[in-house]
Amino acid sequence: MKNTPTHLKEILKTIDGTSGQIICTCGARDFGVRYCGEPRGGMVGFKKCGSKYALVVNAFCNGCGKSWELFDNAKHSYNGLICGEGITAPADMTRLCPECGGSLFEIEMSVDIEDEQQFIEEVVEMPPSGMSFVPEDHIDVWDWVVIDLKCSGCGKTIESWVNAELS
Ligand SMILES: [Zn+2]
Ligand SMILES: [Zn+2]
């Protein structure tokens, strides 16, 4: 899809370009989930690191072992990247199912990408110092991200495990 974010093109199976299920290039749908963030009542939000904010989610394919970066606040968010509020931190926490303790999940992901015209006016024409962007980059700068998990073991769903405003 034309508007699917670059780093998700191979793995986000989508009809609208920006929401759908994560399926590995090997065909598997079950992933281990590792992250960096602040756990909040079963969900996860930004972790404050000094004056910056970290939120990183990676998926590890149970079929072929490949690891995929799903979201990094420092790289994929308007506030994180354009406003410089994001920081990359190691995804060293493992998400487990609260019901059965399982560590494999099916993953649904939905992102709001920046409006192209607004991106051109606010970012392409006035980039943050030391950075430069082209209009196509708007698909990789997000205003919102939602990640839902479904335990592969018991079917428990964790809706909006990540539900983060990014602009
Ligand atoms: Zn795989
Ligand atoms: Zn479970």
C-alpha cells in the first residue's frame, strides 16, 4: 500500500494501508513481544528518561525467529522525531499474558500518519535543525499508534495495550 509506513510494509497486512494484522514474511502470526515503556494497569505508556520519552515495541517471530521493530517513539512519532522528545531505549521487558502467562501473541496495529499537506508546510518547509524531509516521509511520522495483542495460548485479548498520542 502506498501509505503504509516504510518499516511495516513487509509485515502489516492491511486493506487501508495503516491498520491490520502483523504477519511475518515467513507467514507466521505468533510473536514474542519485547518492549521498553512504563506499565500502566495492564497497558503500557511512555517511560520518562530525563527530559525525553521512550516507548519501543519489538516483535519476535515464533516461526522463523526474525525480529521486527514495530514502534520506536524516537523514530516514528511526530513528537518523538520532529519535536525531539523521543529517545530510543533497549526493549528489555517481555510482555506475558495476564491470564495464562504465555509469551506468544497475535498482533494488530493501527497508526495515524501525518496529513501530507500539513507535513509539507510544518516539516518539509521548516525542518528541525540538522534534519531534512521529503513529502513522502509523512507516512513515517505518526500522530497516533494503537497496538492490540491476543494471546496465542488462551485467546485473551489486550485491546489498546499501546494507545499513544504522538502529536
Ligand atoms: Zn517469521
Ligand atoms: Zn493467555
